[in-house]
Amino acid sequence: MTYLSRRSFLQKFSIGVGVLTLPAIGRPGILSSGYAGKKLRVALIGLGNYANLMAEGLRESKYCELAGIVTGTPEKAKKWQAKYHIPDKNIYSYERFDEIAKNKDIELVYITMPNGLHKEYAIRAARAGKHVITEKPMATNAKDCEEMIAACEKAGVYLAVGYRLHFEPTHIELKRLGQESVFGQVRMIEASLGYRTFDLNDTVDATFDINNRKEWHVRKAISGGGALINLGIYPIQACRYILGEEPVAVTAQFGPVHNKKRFSQVEETILWQMEFGSGACTTSTTSYGFNIDRLYAVADSGSFELSPALSYGPFKGKTSKGELNFPVINQQATQIDAIGKQILAGAPLPAHITGEEGLKDMRVVDAIYKAAETGKKVFL
């Protein structure tokens, strides 16, 4: 089997973007690879672990640059200011965030905060006239996603979700293998992601610190849930884009809890199954209690698999006809460039990266939680 080059994949993946009346900057999504024009100025909201990855991605970006930060920790603000040469006027506390509306040097905000804060800050950013990218999950439930979409539409700003794997060449190949039926109709997918984030004897801190990942991930009010909402998005996404269709029904089961004090509000482990109109079925597991990162898909005349599959890579895999071997990329830089060049060109975002895509994921997450809680199949 002959595999497409990375460039061919990226070109193929961009097909289908609509054509509008164009500003002077050029055609939608067709900015030169040697582009040296204006960059989209980005502020990061929340300076946790992932914000560090995004900042480094912005350093490599052709179309975007880090212009500002929003944080509740003055010490972090000083360190980031020194490292990334951010001017005083582009540094905001959460309390002063709404003042960003007056700052013409910031055009887009990227939300890397705990899940329960995505809705609030996306809506506040939209009201301030700023474009929005929010990390996954888009929000803690589908209703909140709908409100975020409505707010951004009303304000006339872009809303995107940080689906970095949509631009990663190995995953672009998985999408092609499934949607183009390279090995025939895909019949079954196993896709799972879990990390042993907590030791079995971990205690719960008495004082809640929003900057402590171990703490906010197990507080339902701020996380929205446990392993499913934080890690399960990746298996859900992979199954959906390999098959190119939406699930019609789900069943689910909560797994065992090894630390009842730590996991008193959210699940430690959850298993779920999805049924699709084509007849395909999928099975997935996600957990904070053990490490797993794999994907296996079987079709009528072959199969394909990855392990590692859904994390940051580098991804390793094979098909029935040989190894999958694609270059390692900076996932954050590639994603932000794909979004940034569309915004700079005044072009619509591809549907797979918009708030509507985030809403689809959250409808599935809501259904999985309902199925696990009731023990019944839930139809979508």
C-alpha cells in the first residue's frame, strides 16, 4: 500500500472549506508557506501545564504569536513576562479580565483553564470582541456548549476547540483509512486512554488549590467529572472521525474505585460502548487508576492500530499491509497555525474544529454518564 505524504494529507484534510468574498490578505486557508505578514495576537488564559506547551507552540507558529496572559498567580505572571517578553498592559488577572475588551493588541484568547471555567471565560471573551479557542472538553455539558456557541455567534467572533490530533499526520491517516474504507467497512474499534495519575494511598488536600491538577480534576464542580470528561474525549473523538459518523446509542459502566476518599465526587474508571448506524461498534475505557493508550480497528479485509495512540506521541502503529511511519510534529504549533491562518484570511473554520464539534462530543459524554448512572442503553 502506498501512503500519502504529510503534505498530501494536510492538503486533503483541508478540502471542503467554503469560499467567501475575501479580504486583501488572500484566499481562505491559502496563505503562503513562506508567509511573513501580520500574526494573530493570542492571550493564554490559565497558565497550567498545557499552557506551557501552547506557549512553545506559539513560538514556532507562522500565523500566531503569544501577546498576553491571564492568570490568578502574580508569581507566574512575572516568570512568564520575563520568559516571553510580554508587556505590562497585556497581563491580566481574572478579576480584570473584562478590561481586555479595550486592548487592540490581543485578538484571540486561548482557554487552558479547568473545564468548569471554559463556558464563563469563552462568553466573557466573546463579549469583549475576542476570538476564542478552548481546550477539550469544550465545557462540562452540552447545554453549556450551546450557550458558548450562541454567545460567539452573537458577538461575531470565531469559536474553535483545541483538537490537536485532527492536524497530526498519523491521525489524519487513521481518518482516511476508516472513512475511505481502505480495508472495507470498519466493524469494530477499541480505543482507550488512561493515566495512573493518583497513587492508591493518595490523600485529598484539605485546602483546594485550583492550580493543583490532582485537586481540581477530582472536584466535580470545577472538572465536570473524572476520567471520562478529561481523557475519554480522545477515544470518543477517534471513533467518531475514523468512522465519519455519529453514535446512535451508548451503554456504559463505572469501574472499581480504589481510593474512595479521593474519588468521592468523580469516577476513577469508566467503560463504555457505542453503536453506529453503519453497524460498527466501539468499546473504550478511561481511567485515572492505570496507564493505557491504544487503538485497534478491524474492517472487512484488514485492520490498523496504534500504541501509543491518543496521547502526545510519538505514535507507533501498523496496518495489515505495513507500518505507519509519519514525521513527529509540534502538535500545538500545527493546530494553532491551521486555525490562525483561517481567521487571518477571514475564512470559515473547517467544521471538525468548531464549537459544533465540541458540542457533539459533549452530547456523547452526557449520554455515557447517563448510561453508567442508570444501567440502561441511552439513544442519541
